[in-house]
Amino acid sequence: MSQLVLIVEDERDLLATLEYNLKREGYRTRCAASGRDAIAAALGPDTPDVVLLDLMLPDIPGTEVCRTLRANERTRSVPIVMLTAKTDEVDRVVGFEVGADDYVAKPFSIRELLLRIRAILRRAKPAPESGNEGVHDLGQLKLDISAHRTWVDGEEVVLTALEFRLLKTLIERRGRVQSREVLLTDVWGVSAEVTTRTVDTHVKRLRQKIGSAGAYIETLRGVGYRFAQDVPEERPRGAVTS
Ligand code: CA
């Protein structure tokens, strides 16, 4: 079945344009023109694969919708792309802090948005894997790649899809410095909107969330970030050491 996009937008013309273009690209769509309808639609039986979320809605702000979806088990890892007229860096940071995965400022080109959606869905697609594969047990930190879950000292920490991908990328390349540009390309996907400062904002946020394990992510000033090489790793039983 094709992927489902939930479009949350109160401007009727834009909503219709988005719906038309997404359908033409082969996506299934569901539309909501208010925050409450959006939450009801997202938490319904058919969980969307991605949510396009307008920030300024008539009833509750898009940030509130985002928080609600992040707090719910069903929707916490569904990628959210915020649509907004605000281009201010502050608003962008707020959007990311409440758990948005990407940010598109109006007016945007439909083509650009479609590319972003495609990139996000490609990244969100779980890799075909089985059993223990994809479990990282590093010092205080544990990541289950296929289940998309993170624990610090045995306590589960809820990360957004983007934060999780950022952490996973750093871990998979542990000991190697990743420049902001490389992280932007590999974690965010090519995008005109996000800047290297976005990487810093996310790393900061990620470190706060994972608490004491945040120290594993090292900053190399002027260069980028690196997941520390010397974190002891416990290999899952049966795993092949390469
Ligand atoms: Ca609006």
C-alpha cells in the first residue's frame, strides 16, 4: 500500500494544492484543517507515514500538535515536516525542539517539498534486518535501531526521528569526525532550508536528552562532531565481530 501523508493546513487553496500534488506522486493523503482534527487523524487506526504540519492553525498551534504526536506511542517516530511563514531562526529552533524533523518556509516550491518528503520517507524506512542486528550497547547508552528506541542507564529516552538518526549516524561512524556538512547531507538529506547551525542545535538538544551519555558526543571545534571511540561496547550475543 502506498504511503500515507497527513496534511495539516488551514489555508484551503494550499491544502488542495498539496493534496493534488501528493496524490499525483502516488501517495495516499488525509487532510486536516485544524490542530484537533490533525491529532485525531494522526492517532486514528491508519498511522500516517509522514505529517506536513502548518505552524499557524486556527485552534491550537502546530507546535502543540507536534508535542502531542511526539508524546504518543503510536506517532512518536512519525516524521513531521513543519510548514510555516516564519523564517526566523528562533521559530525554526522551537519547531525542532518540539520534535519536528524538517522545516519548510512558505512560500515553498511544491517540487522542493516533494523531494524533502521523499528523502524523509526513504530515511524513515526501516532497513531489512533481523534479530540482534542493529542493537548498539555502548557504555550507558543503548540503541535498538529496528525498534527505534533509546535507553540511557536503562531508562528509556524518547528521541525524535531526526535525533535518533543523528545519534545512530554518529555511533555507526564512531571515532571518526563528522563535519556539519556531512551530517547535514547524511542525516537531514540535501536541503536548502537547514544550515550548519541546525546541526549544532540538534546536537545540543540530543546531548540534553541523553544526559550523562551526552559526553560521548565530542565537539571538535571548527570541524564537527564525533562519537567517542573509547566507549566500552557490549556486543549482543551471537553478533559477528567484524
Ligand atoms: Ca495557517
